[in-house]
Amino acid sequence: MGRHKQLTLFEVSKPSPGGNTSTFVDNMSLPVHRWFRYSAGFSAKWAEEVIREHAARGETRVLDPFAGSATTLLAAEDRNVPSYGIESHPFVCRIARAKLARSTSPDAYRQLSRDIVQDARRRDPAIHHYPPLVRKCYHEPVLADLDRLRQALEAHADNSRTFELCWLTLVGILRRTSHVGTANWQYVLPRKSKKHFVEPFAAFDELSRTIYRDMTNSPKTSTPAVFIRGDARTCDGVAPGFATLVITSPPYPNNYDYADATRLEMCFMKEIGGWGDLQNAVRQYLVRSCSQHVPPKSVDLEDVLRSSELEPIRADIGRVCGRLAEVRLEKGGKKTYHLMVATYFYDLAQVWRALRRVCGSPCRVCFVVGDSAPYGVYVPVHEWLERLALAAGFRGAAFERVRERNTKWKNRKHRVPLCEGRLWIEG
């Protein structure tokens, strides 16, 4: 089927005014979503509009296999639509669960947050046991107050959803209280400083007030989302034929280390001691979109390329991986982009097969995706994902370009124009 005919198979939602619907930025002005800024995601308003339009046409059951911090699930709850979400990053799972606890009693949350603050003010801090990254990111008096809050939080630990909201309150202020560069994309830059940062108790009070207000004003849902810590490559826990609408954004194969995105928070909460712990704590669970996932000799490239999963794109991906294998030898870092690209599409082929099992018929799938050019070698991400989806049993595809990327060449590593958009699949 030709490209032009595929575009007419079904309607695609138009970008909302302002256009930047493929990023999380606009969500920081929205209730609940603003509690924690996650480095990956898309517009919650756009997701809710897609769900609304789909529900107007017929029965709607939503799935997000890369649920992240629950953007799609919160939108589905707001529309009273059944939904499932799957996320593999352990720390991000906890953030999502805390956001989904918004229906908990606001008064119970407010009381517990106040109890934690009162308890914290009576405690003696102990700051020298924190990992080096944490000590670099805070002045000693600031870290002392954060430690008081952490000790008090742990003293009130239980399995309640109210406690999880208080946990998120502390996690949510860690970057606001740091005097160093806590970049918008979640990386931490200890050598850069910020002009403005907030004192911990004031920041905790401010965020707890915001959370209380958002909880009080949140719409009540009769269909709470089901959240699964799991793997999009299997979709275990989702019944066959459940989904009629999939809205998601898989990791982009652009070498962004999603495991590293929450290193500061995980170090402060003592879940890891540093960067070296991320492999066992996080990376082993994630889709392989970063060269850190595939060190040299960790996989056999030829075996991956010969797999049945990659048969629909084998010739093209083989050429790209071959070129990357050559170019890396000319680069100082010698990053394993050739292995990353091969394993990324192998993993995403498994995702499409799993989705075909858990999606009904008819169904619509939307992947918010971006293309890539590691070492300047172009990877046509949405085209290859489309072919993998069709091979998995879906039918019909359309790509909706949302925004251009990498078109301002200053300080760029390559001059290959890229884009982000929405890959719509019908099944």
C-alpha cells in the first residue's frame, strides 16, 4: 500500500494551538502533572483530547505501555475511561503511583505532611553518609534540612497511598532546593550554579499546598487506572484484546540515558550509591535506547540482525549498523551506537508483537516518536517502526510531523535535520 493511501485510512488529531504537543513542558502548569517534572513525555491536554475524540466514536479502553509518570493514565481517568499503564523504570513507577493517588483524602495527606514537618524540625541531621553527587548539589545547611525531612518521612513509612504522596513531595523539591545546575532534561550539572533556589522547609510547604489544592480540585473518577510495573516488550498483566486505543511515547534511540535521569533523587533517597549502581537498579529493565545499555561485546550484532523480529527492516538496518560500526572507530568515544540501534529496534519489534496481542480489533495506536542520527548517520525511526507494526499484524499507518529538531546548527554534533511526530497505526 502506498504512503499517500495510508494517510487517508483514518483521521489523525491535529496539533493543539502552540504546537509543542510532543513534550512535557506544558504539563508543568497543569494540576497533578506539575508535582514532578519528568524528562520524557507529551502534552496531557493533547492526550485527553485524543481520548475524548475516540470515546465519542465508541467504546474506549486505553493502554500506555511506556507509562512514564502517568500522563496518559491521568488523562484517561479525567475522561472516566478504563486504562492500563506499564512502566519499567522502578523509580519512575513510584512517581506515577503517587500521582495516581490523587483521589486519596486531601485532609489525610495534609495532616501527614504537617506531621512529617513537625517531626523533621526536632531531628538532628547526619549528612556525611550521602553519596558525592548529593554533597556536591547542596550547601551543608540545605542538605541538613533535607536530611531532617528524609528521616521524618522514613519514620512515618507505611504502605498507604497518603505516605506515597508525602514521599513524592520530598522527591519533588530536591531540584528546587539545589544551588547547582539541575537541568530541565533532568541531568545534574554540579559545576553550574543557579541564582535562585528555595529553602527545604519552605519548598516542602509550598509543594504540599499545591498537592493538597490539586487533590481537592481533582475530578472524581469511577474508573481508576491500573498501573503495572512491567515490560512493554511483553505487556504481561494486560488481557488479550483489552486496548482499543494506545497512546504512548517509547524512548527515542538518541542515547539519552533514562536510568540517569533520576540519579540525584535515587542517590538522595539511598536507593543507589552512584552512577555505577544504575545498571542493576534501572538499566537492566529498560528498552535499549542508549549505548550504556550495550557495552562492547555484550551482544552479537549479527545474531540480532538475523532475528525474525527484524526481518521487515533487516537490509536497511544492516546497512545503518554497518556504517555506525565503521564511523565509531574514527571517534574518540567509540560509542556502541551500532549495537544500540540494532537492539532498540529488536526490542520495539517485541513491543509491537505484544501490543497486537493486547489490542482489540478495531484499535488505534499512537506512538510519539523522534528520529535519530548518531554520529551523523540517519536512522528513519518512524518508518522502521511502521514496518515492524505492519509485520506484527497491524494495518495502515500515517505519520504526523509535529516539530523540527536539530535545525539550529550551533554547537551541534551533526547537521542532520530531525523531527518529532506521531506515528498512527490502525489495527
